[in-house]
Amino acid sequence: MAEKKISDYEKYIRTDELLALQKTPDQMVHPDELLFQTLHQSMEIWLKETCFEIERVSGMVDRDELESADHYLRRIAHILEHLTGSLKILESMPPADYHVIRLNALGKGSGQESPGFQALLERLPQIWPNVAALLERRKATIDAIYKEPRKHWDLWMFLQALMQVDENFQSWRYHHFHLVRRIIGDEVKSLKGVPAAALAPTAVEKVFPPLWKAVNDLTRAVSPQYG
């Protein structure tokens, strides 16, 4: 039998290794295990990429390369939007089928243990000191930028890119909460002993609170009766 010729694409993407990471049909406790593993493994790869881009952006901010930082922040926002959209695929799994996987294959595993998510949760807020240093160098405040965006256009666009990342991250957590509620309910405890309802408050946690505070401050300054 002739040996299979491996293309340059396969060598570069390492498809043999990548596709061997999922269970084979004879190893699965349920056919939907392929969906479950594929979605979560791809998420871990995207989260690795996201953390990599955050590191790049931090350096760009320190070098005052705001157009580049803006571009790559929006890339991060797109990735988070993609992750949110992928949750809809998992919603196609009937809860009864998920419980077969949960009880017979997942063990004590929980999405709360995702190394990619934990890395993102830690790394994303750490960009803020770079932002604060930038504003100090420019002798600008967030309130002033929000009040007169066209006077500080590059800073305004940069802060809006940051806000988009924050919004998309919150959206991902919000939709993940509803996915969990839809599949296992919000009252039953997870394998880590925490009910899904405990995820609800995290769905609206802000990554960069000063940006959102500035919106409130501007509204109150323009229309005090809103206070």
C-alpha cells in the first residue's frame, strides 16, 4: 500500500495531531461528544490567541501606536463575538444527551477550570495600567475625551475599541450563563458545587469600569435631572 503523501498544508497545520485530540467513535459515550470536545478545544485555541493579542496591544499602547492598538483590540472583540456565536451550536445538544456525557465522561470537569478563560480573566484587566500611563503621558482624562471626542480623536477611537472588547466579553459570559441555564438549569449545583445562578452576576462585570463610569458622568453633566 502506497504511503499517504502529506501536503504542506497538513504539515503546517499539523492536522493529524489536531484531529487525533478528539475521541474516536468507539471511545464516545455519546455521539455528541465530538461536538462537545470540538467546541471546547477550539475555544481554548481562540483564547490562547486572544491572550497573545492582548500582549501585543499592551506593547503598542506603551509605544503610543494607537492606530495599531485600535486594530488589534477590534480583532480581540471579533474573536469574543465569534466565541459567543459558537455557543448557539452547543445549544443544539438536548439536555438529556449532555447528561450522558457529563456523568460518564466529563468526570469532575467544569468550564470554570478552562485554562484559557482563566488566563483571559486575569490578563485582560492588566492592560489598564498601560492605558492609564498613556493618558498620563497625553495629559488627558477619560471624562475630557468623552466630552470632546473630536479633540482627542485617536484616544477616543482607542477607548471605544477597549469598550467593544469589554462589551463583547460581557456578552460572551452572559450567553454562556444562559447556555448553562438552558442545558442543566440554574438551580442544580455544578460538578464543582456551584449553581448556575451564581454565574449571573459575573455576566455584567465590567473589565474596564472607568470607561463605563465616564458615560454616566457625561450624561449627568449634560442632563443633571438624569442623576
